[in-house]
Amino acid sequence: TQEWDPETGAFKPPARKEKPAKQTGGEPISGPRLTRLHAIAGAAEKKFGLSREDIKAHLKSFGYESSKDIQVKHYDDICNWIERGGVTEPPK
């Protein structure tokens, strides 16, 4: 509903909803991405035997102490590495 503006004698224009800021890559991943990462890690542990310690070591190579610190710009690379069972390059 529109609100009446007594000063102008007209309805106020509807407030515009601000679009969320685009992620540039330097900010930490969102909660849903973190949940997905943990699900991928759990599946890789079962499928490949990739341990949590292996994953933590890989995160440290990016300079992260915790998965909560992962930046958007590294998220896909880290997920892909986990999905491949800790292999850096896919087999050719």
C-alpha cells in the first residue's frame, strides 16, 4: 500500500527494495554454501576415504583455519578438489 504525503498532497512512491550487493569473491561464503561444502566433504569421506584432516590441510594451503573462513573466490576450487577425492587435477 502507498502512504499519503500530506506535505505534497500526493501518495509517496513505493520504497525500492535494495538489491543485495554482488559478491566480489573476497567475502566469506554464505551459510548454504558452507552446508553444501560439509555435505560434499562427508560424501568424499565415504567414497574416497578423504579425511577431515586432509581437507583441513588443503584449506590451510589457501590460508584458512576453518571452513567458515573460505572466501567465495576459492569456494568452487575447494569443492572441486574435495569432489575429486583430494586430487588436484582431474585424470586425463
